Amino acid sequence: MKNNRITEAIEMLGLQKLATVCGVTYQAVKKWEKRGRLPRTEWTGETSYATQIEKATDGRISRKQLISTPSAE
């Protein structure tokens, strides 16, 4: 199984800090983690969570890594 980049971001930043950085609830972040990907809005350009995560992790997790995660749906 591929590494879950969202789990890695949680481990680096902490769940609440990651949620705060993205402007969402910690429950939303847990949902992303469970699915192993960011929400559909990331691919439609409605949100920029991947960019925010990249900045918060100082590039250790890149936007490209988060966006390239295959969709399970």
C-alpha cells in the first residue's frame, strides 16, 4: 500500500494544526486521511489544501505528491 501523505502531514504538524492551516475541522482532515486523498474540490480548483500543506510542511510533502494520489472512487 502506498504511503498516505495526509497521515505523514498529520504526523509532522499534528492533526489540529493541519486542520487550522487548511481552514477546516479536524474531522475533515480525518476523513481525508481515511480516504487517502484530498477532496474532489482540490482537482476542480475550488480549494488549495495541497498548496497549504506543502507550505506548512516546508515542502517535505509537495502539492504534486498530494494531487497525484489516485482516487479510490
